[in-house]
Amino acid sequence: MEKRPLKLLLGKQIVTKEGKRLGSIKDITFETKTGELIHLVLKDLTTYTSNLSLERTADREALVPFSAVIAVGDFVVVSEEDLI
């Protein structure tokens, strides 16, 4: 996946490839030594997202593994199978 500035991802809607909305990107977690992206931190969670067993931050924010990201465009598309 090509490099993009963080500010281009913040606020983007996250949807599954089936078209279900999960929320929008609040922040990103990464490995400081390697720069590898680990999670997308979500805000504005949908009811659907609340029912998924996603990892959560101490503030109860949902974390989507970056490995689940399929595409980045107008939306960030993730594979729902990789979330379960």
C-alpha cells in the first residue's frame, strides 16, 4: 500500500467490503521502531461495530487491525473476516 500522510486518513469512514459502516478514523497506532501500522482507532461507532468483538483501548475506543485494510480511497475498506 502506498504511503499517505496521516492527516489524509483521519476522519475517513471505515466500511466493510460488504458496505457496513463501522465508524471513522480517530487515530492510528504503530510500532515506533519499525513504523509498522498496527491499528486504526475508531470514533463515531455504529451499532453494528459495537456488536463486534474488537479490541478496545482503555477509553473503550474500538481498534481495527491495520492488516484488515483492503483499500483506501474515499472510504477505508476492511475485510470483515479479518475483524473476527
